[in-house]
Amino acid sequence: MEEKLDLIFAKYDYDKDGELDEEEMNSFISDFFSDADVSMQYFKFEVQDMIQGMDKSGDFLINREELKEFLRRSMGMQQQMA
């Protein structure tokens, strides 16, 4: 999991501050759900909701621990659906 986080932050943390802001999260989530057939307007609302759901500190920035928890939940859901 740590290696995946390293890759994600290396690719999407454009300003290298150790947190993903809304623009960086939009890029990450867009790639993460690239197979989904979702309109961009709907997608932007979903991204904001997802960020709020992940953001435990309330600063609208996603740190490594918050992203790790999101990935764990996402992987768990994928396993349940398989």
C-alpha cells in the first residue's frame, strides 16, 4: 500500500507539499475512475463529495493517511463485488 501511495503522490501532488488539493484530487479521481461513464458536471460534484468524505481534518486537503483509508475502503468494496 505504501508503494501505491508513493506513486500516487509522485504523480498527482504537483506542488509536492505532501497533500492533494482539489485540483490534484480531480486529476487522481478522474484517472482512478477512468472507466466510469459519468458526465463531467456530475463528476465534479462527486469529487467534492468524495474529498469531503475522505478529509478527516476538515482542511479540504487529502494527506497520505486519508488517501490510504480511501484506497482500503475502495479495494474492500471491489473485493466484495467480485
